[in-house]
Amino acid sequence: MTEETPGFEEKPDVPSGATSDDAAASAESSEKEGTAAPAGDAAAKIAGLTAQLDQVRMALNERTADLQRLQAEYQNYRRRVERDRITVKEIATATLLTELLPVLDDIGRARDHGELVGGFKSVAESLETAAAKMGLQQFGKEGEPFDPTIHEALMHSYAPDVTETTCVAVLQPGYRIGERTIRPARVAVAEPQPGAAPAASKDETANDEESGGPEEGA
């Protein structure tokens, strides 16, 4: 049995015949192998974190697109609700004012006959003012061209002094709210006499007067 000599340090195994430079190179190679493993682990961790970041970014883009779609749908919903609210209000107003038209007709007839006096006159004018504030507009005048989209012809005749179908009397005024007609004007119309020559326009008449009348033929 041999005794260990104090202070003796083990040295790396060196092949027989190797020089001191070979031993140093072997030691340096061992150190490099020891540091290469941690560097590889760090690269793998970075790759994993990059993959996770890409997934998070993808999920964020999807959630952002969902949010934008929901916001657009909400804006469309708000516009649709507002449009429906306005439509319902217009229909309700038109329905109410349509029920008041016979009363307004009676007021008009009373005014034409001079019976709109006293307290009845004040009430009638207040009612007409309130209807006007709600958007009710009266239309229909004598002498205007007949328009089947806003006029309803109840009487028909011929007249020599008209050049087109014309409203010659308003039997019942028409009413509209904005662009919506709630009752056409009921009128009596007159047409030009059949076979009558068309009347000359004012411009042609003025030109004839300035030139001294039509030229006589040779």
C-alpha cells in the first residue's frame, strides 16, 4: 500500500510522447466544449420566445379585426335605429294630421263664408299654427298646370283660353309633409278646345309687334 504525497495535484491525462503544447490545446478544447452548451440553450430559448411573440401578435391582430368589425356593426345599428325612429315619427305625424284634415277643411269653408269670427277664429288659427309647426303645408292654386302626381281632377271641361290642362278651381286644397303628399289637391280642370290652334307665346307676339306684323307674301 502506497501513501499519497501531500500537495500532489492530478493533471489531465496526456498521451505518452505528447508535448506541453499538446496538453494546453487539449485543456483549451475542454473549456470550449463546456461553454458551447450554454450558448446553444440560449439560442433555443430565444427561438421559443420569438415563436410565442409571433403567436401573441397574430392573436392581437385577430382581436383587433374582431373589435373593428363589432364597431362597424354597432355604427350601422345606430344609423338604422335613428333612421327607423325618424320614419316612425313621420308616420305618426302624418297619421295625426290626416285625421285633422276634415277639421281644417271646415275651417277653410267657414273662412270663405265669413263665419270665422270670435273665439272660434282664435281656436281655428291656433290649430292651423300648430299643424304648420308639425310640418303640414297646404298646396293647390287656380291657374297652375295640372299635375296628376299632386292633383286629383274631380271636374273636367274645355276652355279656349288655356294652352294646356289647367286647374281652374280648387275644390279641396292638398296637403303635404315635407316631400310626402298626404292628400292631393282636388281640382276642376280645363283643357284646350279640341282642334283649336295653339296660342302664340308671349315672345312670338312681342317679336311680331316689334317687326310690324308678319310679312305679306309676294
